[in-house]
Amino acid sequence: MAYSSLSVSFAFVVLVFGGILFVEAIPRTFLVFGDSLVDNGNNNYLATTARADAPPYGIDYPSHRPTGRFSNGYNIPDLISQRLGAEATLPYLSPELRGPKLLVGANFASAGIGILNDTGIQFVNIIRMYRQYEYFQEYQNRLSALIGASQAKARVNQALVLITVGGNDFVNNYYLVPYSARSRQYPLPQYVKFLISEYKKLLQKLYDLGARRVLVTGTGPMGCVPSEIAQRGRNGECSTEIQRASSLFNPQLESMLLALNKKLGRDVFIAANTGKTHLNFVNNPGQYGFKTSKIACCGQGPNNGIGLCTPLSNLCSNRDEYAFWDAFHPSEKANKLIVNDIMAGSKAYMNPMNLSTILALDETI
């Protein structure tokens, strides 16, 4: 197991195998919930079209093979794990997630899901949020069986948690088809308020299940992904209507998180304004070393923005020149920029504190 030079919290865990005691220093547990931006392979085990299990996905991953990550290489949870000095979390559905691997944590995320249960219905078999939480409860039972109930509870309370959800509630629900059921039910501002109220319930449930340090990312610049530029943008520009959804959702999410912290009397939820980071290199790609932020590296049709990446898609030769890997998801290089701001960003990016501050603060507790 590799350890970074960053100050991180370690727990010394006593394990018994074959009657022999082992005492091992384990980095803090990392738990991941959400959608395709953070899914690292759960959907590979499901009968769904929302999968990233074929080349050229994973082309820049160490194995150079698809892993289920919607990326050419590492995704955001991988890069955070590296900063924690830990190995990557395994998908919860992976048969390899057993024994000491449970101490590393687990990734419950599933591509296609949203805050709402009716989001992503076209993908059929995906792990909706309520089911991710059921798996989280199962995980805690398995962890208790491994190290005892009190140690398991402590590791969950001390865990770092990442949750990324919300974008699909717009692109794969409200705006999926003209006159969708949700768009007929709510004007956009009211829909955003409804989403925020439902998200608040999910986050309160996460707290009730034991989470005490939770990074909550907002949506990316949804109207500026190659898919939306290709289908809804004018003259190769971002879709103003879907960008409006982002501009309404993200500030209200941050306000809700801060209000929830005030109610709980502690800084449990950290607003990670990843959309602001992403918008920086969408607006000024050259400043961040990108050749383009409008065309996906892998895809087909205008802006390589139609459908997912497949073995038959157009594929760029240098992934680091592209802010977007496919029609919807950032490239590994873009993910690294996002994680840099999660680690060290100012209050404009990480409110009330960035991850480096969290790790330093938790080290003293």
C-alpha cells in the first residue's frame, strides 16, 4: 500500500487470521456514493446500458483496460484515495470486497442515478440512492463482523465520505425529452427547490447512518458538456437553459449544506463547488493546458457529443489536451484539476473548508 507525504489519519486495527494477530495501520476509510462521475465499476455487475466496460474506457488507467470508470484513467474518488495515502476503494458489488479490503472503504455509486427515484429509468437496473444506503448498512454489518461493532462504528464515524449526485436529475430526467413528466410538473426554479429538499433528506439519512465528514459536490457546467453543446447549444456554444439549471442548483445546494451543519451543530457537510473549477477550464481551456473544452476526446457526431464512447468512436491521440473524455465526463487531467481544488481550494471552492484543512483538523482529534 502506498502512502503519500500528506498528513493523514491512520487507525491501528487488530486483525485475526488463522489464529495469528496482525496489527496494521490503515488510512481512514473512504466511502463513495453517487452517479457515473464517481462510479468505479458497480454497473459492470448489472444488466444496464449505463456501463463503461469496453475500450477505449480505461485507456490511460494503469492496466490500460476498461474498469467501469467513465474516464480514460483515474476518476475523482481514485485521486482522493491517492491523497489519503490509500488504495482505491472497490465497487461494493465486487467479489473482491471482503476481509481487510472492507477497511479501505467501499464505492456504492452507480452510473445513471439521481436524487430522485424516477431519474435514469431508461437505464433500468441501476443502484438508486435508497439502495446505495441499504448497501451501506450491509457494509457496516460486514465491517462489524470483521473488527467488532464498536470499532466498525468508529471507522464509519471517522470515514471520509464523498457524494456526487444531481446532474442526472436534469439531463436524464427534466430535460431528457421535450415536455418530460417532471418539466410539466414543475417550472425549473420550483424543480430545483424540490431537488434540494429531497437531497436534504438524503443527506440527513446519511448522517443518521453514521457519516460525519461528507464532501458534497455540486453539478458540473451541465450545459457545456459536449453532449449538450451538440444537441442544444447554438453555434457551438453552451446550452443557456441547462446552464441556468446549474446556476440555480449549486448556490442553493451550498446554502442548504451550511444550514444543515448549523442545525447539527458541526461541520459535517462540505460544499465542494466542483462546477466552478470545471467552468474555469471550460471558459479558459488554454490557461489549463487544454486544446479544447467543447469537443470530447472520444465519441461521434458533432463535438464527439452523441452517445457514449465505443470501440468504433473517434479517439483523440492526446487525452491531456481535452477537458472532456466523452460526451458527459471529464478527462483524467480535468479530474486532477478538480481534486486539486478539493484539496486546497479557497472558500469559493470548498465551504466551510478544503480537504487539506479537514485532514489536518481530524489528525488532532
